[in-house]
Amino acid sequence: MSAAGESFAKLPIAPKPALRRFHQARWDEPIVFELSQPGRRGITVPAAGVAPVELPEGLRRKTPPALPELSQPHVVRHWFRLSQESLGADFNIDVGQGTCTIKYSPKVNDTFVSDPKVAELHPAQHEDTVQGVLEIYWRLEQMLKEISGMDRVSLQPGSGSAAIYANIAMIRAYHAANGEAEQRDQVITTMFSHPSDAACAKTAGYDVITLLPDAEGYPDFEALKAAVGPRTAALVITNPEDTGIFNPRIAEFVELVHSVGGLACYDQANANGILGITRAADAGFDLCHFNLHKTFSTPHACGGPAAGACGVVERLVPFLPGPTVETDGERFFLDADRPRSVGKIRPFLGVTPNVVRAYAWIMALGGQGLREVAETAVLNNNYLMHKVRQIPGASVRWDKRRVEQVRYSWAELFEDTGVHTEEIGVRAADFGVHYWTSHHPYVVAEPFTLEPTESFSREDLDEYAAILAHVADEARRDPEFVKGAPYNQTIHKIDPTALDDPRQWAPTWRAYVRKHLS
């Protein structure tokens, strides 16, 4: 090292502040329809060079579509201003979306899916022109078979909830094939399983029985004994549940459901803490599903783009959604000739960009790497739990080690200050971090659910815990100040009553203008 380098190395480095300064960009930005000016153009579309097709009168528009008219610079400015008003995994410490596993997605995977060989695929292309992509589907299915222990996997569903619905459809088809579809009209789930488990079963027409936790925080096994019977179609359960607690008796749950002729379905959407450690097959499950946009590091993107994977044991393979990807050893092809299949859960095949991303992520890590993901996620989660439990006013129901996440409670802080968990989260956004409460209903009082995954360093977790501790201290010193947040953010407070009044709903800009501005 040179003398200058040695001198530089000896310079004292100021420690990073526990609470870094943050102020979100804020633009008084109209929506794109308000920016529109008649006659503005970004590009001039060339003539098609073919004779126009005459549409029947009933299919013709009476007036042109009311699209916004903007120049290219106006579009670019609008997009960048909106992007500066957003938070996301590339901006902040994003541990606050417990149950959704928002982790870092390697940017090289975005390069793969931006390649025209992926980005410009069309679902109606001939199989001979998409052999590479079909091979990726097939190979990813083989990997997920190994990870889950199932005999066959389908990537046809377009999301995690769609994969749950596919599993419910297969459960119904299986019982129908055995002449018991009408008799078996109940699906059992648990309070802390993902709400989509109950919702998909209800959507499919099943009566849903929900097991509450016992005194230890586990799903109540005695309640399951009372619930199972000749009407039981299936148990659909998340494990670990959204509390982060792993049920050590899960194999007994499965065995009990099997004893009455029901099927057992494992919701493995959040498998981030059990990769390479335990599998659905190890507990005797008949079906399972994964969310590729959770465990396997494809972008979550505010609820999507998604991708689901269904795994089944051999006797349920005929019912898999189609088409399935097959190979004869020389080429890959789609098989839609499956008479017992539950059919398509979404149009065409799966969500190819996320299938490619998940495939690349697994290939980069390998088997040992996947286990290290789980071990690091569990370590990070329990380290963060240790830090959060030291904050006055924060608590954890059921004193147990957790797997990949924890559902905490601010009940004590609320009793002392009147500050709700939602208000803590809005104030935390003033420091540039994300925060999530929990699914409704709030079985845990004043909840907040954190899931640090393997993506964050010890320093990141220290900073996040310091922010929560600071906001909790603010709540004790000046509750109204916390309730008045945000101050450095672009987000707004939502009137909760508006969500219950359909007269105020405006899913589109034109609906908003019609309802609120006219």
C-alpha cells in the first residue's frame, strides 16, 4: 500500500447514524389523463402496409379510444416523478411484509427475462420454436419436485392463490372420481394459515372449518379431532403459520385427516425458512403449492407479477391443471389431452418471466445454497425478534422460537399511548422503511408482522429495529405527533370508512371524475 493509501486507511470514519436522514421526493403530479393535451404525440406510428380489415358494424367503435395524448418528454418526466415517490426493495430495508417474503431479486435475472428470446415470446407459438423455454419449465418442475418431495409439479397457475385454487379443484376432482364429491363438502384450515386457503375453498363451494390456536400457539389438535369425519374433503394448512411457529405435530394432523379419507394440502407459499430442511412429502401431504414470487425470489411487485406451482403425489397426477410440459427425451411438448385434468387455471401456460427468474435463482444457489437461504433467514428472523422484544411496548405472543417471520404486538404501547399499529407503520415510513400489520381479523392485538429473509445484513436489521424503537419512544413522548405522520413521505392517510362504502369506490380515473368531481 502506498503512503497515501496508508494515511487514508488510518483516517477515522464517522459511524453511520442509527436513524439516517430521509425525505421522500414529493411532486404535485397529476395523473396521466390530466396531463393530456389534444394533438400531442410521442411517436408517429407508421402505416401498416397492408389493406385495412373491414370489421362488422357491431364491432366498430363509435368514437376513438380516449387515450392520453402526451409527448415523449412528458411521458418520461411523469414516469420518473412517480418512481421517485415510491418505496421498494431497491430503496429501503423491506423486512416489513411478513407472510409475503419480499426479498432481493438478483438484477441479472431481469437481464435474462428482458432478452427478446423471453420477452417477445407469444403463447400461441409452435412448440418447435420454444423448446428452450419448455425445457426451463420442465427442469424447474424437476427442482420443485425435489424441494417438495412430490411426484409431479405443474407451473400452469398464474399466482399463489391460483395454485391454491388449483389444489382445491384437484381435491374436488379426486373425490368426484371416487364417488364422494357431494358427501365430502368441508375443508379444514387454521386461523393463522394464509387467508387464501379458506377463500379458495369457499369460492369452490366448500364449507370451511377454521381451527383456532391452542394455549401453546399451535393449531388445536383436539379441535381437529372434533372436526374431521365423513364430510372432510381436505385439510389445507400453512406450516409454519403466519405467526412463524412451526407445528411439530404436523404429521399427526395429516395422518388424522387421512384416517377419515380426506386429503392433506400443504400451503408452502412461505417456504423461505424450511428449504432443504423439511418437505411436504416428509409429513405425508398429498398436495402442496409454492409462490415463486415469494420463496424463489421473483419480484413481488406489490402483489404481482406472480407465479404458482402445484405439487401432487402420484395418485393425483391425472388431475393436474393443463397443459403439462412433457418430454420424450429428445424434445419438449405440451400435453393438453388429459381427460381427468381440472383444466386451465389461467390462459395458456404459466408466467414465463417469473419461471425463468426462479429457475435462474435456484441454479445459481444449488442445493446447499437453498439450505443456506433457509438457515440465514431463520437466523435473521430470530435476531430481529431479539432486538424488537427489547423495545418497551412491543411483545410476542407465545414464547417460542420462530422460523421465517414473527407476528408481534404493540398492544402494551397502545394501552399506554393510544397509538395504533397502523400509525406506527405510517410514521416508520418517514424513515424510509416498509412496515406491515397483519391479515384481518386482528387475532393478535395491534399486530405487526416482520420477515427479514436472508437478504438483509445485521446492520440492516439493527437499523430497522432502531427505527421502530425511535417511533415507539416518540409515541410515549408525543402521541399526537406520531398520529399526525407522515411528514417526510408522499403517502396519504386513508379514511377507513371509505373502504366500506361502495358509493365512494373509484377503481378508475373516469369513475373518480364521475363520482367525486362531477
